[in-house]
Amino acid sequence: MRRLLSVATILLAGLGLASCNSSPEPAPYLTESTAATATTEASESVSETTTTVTATAEPSMKERCAPGVGVKVAPGEEAVNYCDGEWKYSGTYGSDHLWASHWENGQWKAIDKDGQYPESLLPCYSESLLSGLGAPGGLIDEAFTCPPPKPTPTTTSPAPDRAGMSCAGGRYILIVESVLVYPGQDAGSEVQAGLSRHPGAQATSPGACPSLRAHYDGADVYPIFINYGSDRAGVCAAQARGEGNARELKMSVDNYASPC
């Protein structure tokens, strides 16, 4: 009887052990994996939201004109003389070097100067450059611009020559005006203007006779005159009335003295 009970006890214990070994094991890592996935998704969501919020906005037209915006200069170091949001003329405080700039791709792009001022030799802008780039008149008025180039002289009429003049002496003229023509000027137009001021007068080239002055103060001298021929008394009377300066046409210089 005892033996049967012992066998029964062993069988029941074996069944109980088998029952315990066949029950499913818990999945403790499932909860941790789910939490990690949720954390990653939340982190990605926060990262995307942060990137959207902190994106840099394009400055307004007014904000572009604030000192230090769009340039590699501290706000307290830039002096802005002109700005309309698209064009700016500015520089560094305490400096004579100012620059024109145009707003491009979120920053100010400086315009290189294309000239040099004659007296100071400082760099300057030609008005044609700024206007050609579309700069407004307000900026051009404010900018340090180069003087306009001198026009290339073109001869519109021939200068008078000494044809028909005798330098043998005994002939007299009354010089009513001496036209000074400097290098680069149009001699023909200058002389014609002088003749128009003295109707009936004639003109000749500088130094047509040795007794006539050819140059003065770096300019060529074109005499506008009235021909008195051999009438010395007549030319001297005209000089006495203050109508001009009498000269004798001759080969000697005699310091351009009057024959009167």
C-alpha cells in the first residue's frame, strides 16, 4: 500500500513539473522595445518641428537697411548714407571709403569702383556705371562720383592761316581780339566765335608774322584784326580811341610793340 502511494506521489509530482515547464514564458522585452520605438518616433517628430520653427526668414526691405545686416561688418561699425532695400551706399565709421551695394541672394554685394578722381587719386564711381546697373538717382547723388570725361575735340572748321599776309613791313593791322586756344580745344570754332563778335574783321594763324605773338600762357594766339593796309595814321587813331592794338606786319619781333 505504501509503495502504491509513493508511486502515485512521484507521478503527481512529475505531472506538476511538466505542467509548470509547459506554461508560456513572459516577454519582458516587448514592453521595452515598444517604449524605445515610441521614444524614437517622438524624438524624430520633435526634431522636425524644431527645424521648421528655426528656419531663417528673408529680411524685409526695411530690415535690410539696418546697419550690419547682410554685410561682414558689426552693426555698430557700419554707417549707412543711403538705402532703399535694393540699393545701399554705406561704409565703415571713421573712414572715407564708402561703397555702393546691391541686395543679392540674401546679402549685400559691393559694386567695384571703376575710376580715380584726378586731384585726390581716390577711387570713385562713374555715373555711367551706376546708372547702367540700375542704381537709383538718390544713390548716385550720394555716391562719390568721378568728374565727367572731357569731350574729345573735333574740328568743325579749319583754323585760319597766313595766306595773303605780307610781313615785309609798311602794312598795319588793328588787333581787336586775341583768341586763346588751349590744348584740346577746337581752334576753328573758337576763332569763328571771335569773328562773330567783330563783324567785318579777319583772322590769321598764331605768329603769321614774327611781329605777331604766337603763344601766351600755354595757349595759341589767334589774332582777330582789321586790316588798315599802309594807313599808319588810321590804325594809330583807332588805337587811340581804344578800339584795339596796332601792329606792323614785319619780320622783326621788337617785343610786339605798337607802331604808334
